Amino acid sequence: MRRLRERLHLAKIVLNELRKSPLGRTELEKRTVRRCGTHGTFEGIFRYLVQNGYVEKSGREHRAPYIITERGRKLLEGL
């Protein structure tokens, strides 16, 4: 249960950061890990958010920033 709570907290941080502005993956990771978590926990939650459509790249370029999707905004409201 504690682990689930930590992951939800980390997801909330990631989604909140992207709600403020689009960010590159590296900058997003720095901001997230600084507030809570480790590289490994960030990787897991970030992969989950992307694979499930809560976060997506804003363009096709390799270094395109990530943005929060409408689905991600709804998840954030629920958290």
C-alpha cells in the first residue's frame, strides 16, 4: 500500500510539472527526482504514464518536449 501511495504521489508530481509547461524528459526527471523519488522510480512511472496515454510528446522530433494529455488532466484531478 505504501508503495502504491508513493507511485501515485510521483505521478502527481510529473503531471503537475507538465500541466505548468511542456518539458523535455531530462528536465522533467530532474524536477521530479528533486522533489521525490529516484531515477528508477521516475523511469517506471514515466513509462506507465506514456504507455497509457496520460503523457505524450508534443511533436515528432527526437527531443520534442512532453505534454500532459486530456486523459492525464483527468487523472490529475482524481489524484
